[in-house]
Amino acid sequence: MLDGEAVLAKARELGALDAVIIPTSSIVVAHWVRLKCQYGCPDYGKWKTCPPYSPDPDTTSKVLAEYEKALLMKSTSHTEATNLAVSMMFWLYSQGIFKAFPMGSGRCYLCEECDPLNCRHPDKAYPSMEACGIDVVSTVKNAGWDNGPLEGGKYPHFCMVLLW
């Protein structure tokens, strides 16, 4: 099996501000998270990576039960975080970790308009953690991180890759 330190080093090489491998049991899934997408987010229903197209919290919980570890990463923007997660997945594939599954941050930014049923970038369009019902704030806290502002006042964005 691939060494965890190699995974963390690759995450940083690809641009993660920080990275940590966490037990999937520390990932918090809650139905209210998707409600915040449905009621209050202007992107609801417009992107393949968002609800109602993304996995619901019950499915997410079942998928998480099939993994023991996940790579949680910190980045500077929604787009960078999602690109980082997808890049990590492809690197993990090259290392023989075919079970790796990325979850980005926020909605997809690959196209200006999305046809959720005919995605033009199925190799890059993956759901965000929050779209799948993951309570990102609680999960980040469980990892021992602060989700407060970075230097300069910008807030970090988080992404994850389910590992093994």
C-alpha cells in the first residue's frame, strides 16, 4: 500500500496549503447541509456536481463506510480545491489506488453553463463535500484544523479524496 507520507507530500507538491489523512469516521454527514444547498444557494439544480444530482447524505454515509481513510486538503479557492482533489485522484490512480474518489469545494466552474445530464467534462466534474451532505466545518474541526481566515483575511477552501 502507498505510504501516507508520500500522499501528503504529493498533495503539497500539487498546491495544498496543508493536508492531513483522517479516519473516515471523523467525517460528519448531516442532512441539513444539503438543505442549505436547496434553500439559499442560487446554484441548486444547475450543476451536475450539486444537488439534486450529487449523492445524498444517506448515499454518502454508505460510501464513507466503504473507506477507512481520507485525505483532507486546504486550498485558497473553490476552483483550486476542486482541481487539487481531482489531480490527487489521478495521481493516486497512477499509484494503484483505484478506489480514490475526489470531493471538491463549491459548484463546478468548468463551464459557464452546465447541462447536468450531458456533462462535457465527466473526468473533472466531481461533487463538492457540502453537495454530498458533509458538514465541512465540523469535519475540519475534527481534523484539528481551524477554518478561520488565512493570512490576508481570505478564508480557506477544503477538499477531500477518499483513499482506502
